[in-house]
Amino acid sequence: LFFADGSTPSDTIVKTFLNICENAEGVIAVHCKAGLGRTGTLIACYIMKHYRMTAAETIAWIRINRPGSVIGPQQHFLLDKQAELWAEGDIFRAKLKGNRKIVVTRILSGVDDISINDTRNRRMVRKDIELYSDEDETNCVTQG
């Protein structure tokens, strides 16, 4: 499967790659010239489809394991593909479970507002708060 270094794969390449992964017995090896952009992008597609991780989570996880992976326009490509890959993954898992009825009702793509109301936080008294002061540190040895 070939696509230009630093570019994004076509839908045909992504589908072919996912099909190879899903039908392989055992492990597979994925690599390109440097093992960063193209490799990371295709592996990210698999992770997003089968583990339902967001594009940002997937990129972060891949970069922990292989620093420098998923570069430039590939990041935006994965953000754009996220909802599609999640839906494909839901359908794939439903077929594995033998479910005939497949329904995708709504995909959450963002949060407008989050508020947390906890009465325990309101009980804190002002005297319990210890403020930090730089003056406390003026007469001590520093590392510099």
C-alpha cells in the first residue's frame, strides 16, 4: 500500500489496510521509510475503529510509543475520519456479535458546557486556605 510521504491515504488504502488487519492471523508489521507519518496514520485508523479512541487520544498514544509519529496534514485527516471510523467500528463489532439490527443514533462530537455542583467544596472556610508567599523563601539555600 503506497501513498506519498507526509500525505494522507485514500479511502481505498485505509479500507484495504483495515481489511488486511482484520483478516490476518496473528500479528502484522506496518512500516514506511521513517516509520512515522504513513505508518502512524494507518495504525491510528485501526485504533480509532477498533478501540473507539478519539483522534487526539490515538495520536498521543502513538507518539508515546513512537515519538514524532503522525505529522502535518495527517493529524487533520484523522480528526476528519474519527466519526466515520467509529461508525465502521460499531458496525464491525455488531456483526461479530451476530446482531442483525444496527443502529447509530448519535455520535457525541463535543461538549458545550460542564458544571459540577458539590456541596463539600462550599464548606471550606477561608482560614483553612494556606496561601503561598515568596517571602517565606528569601532566607534559604537554592539549587542555583
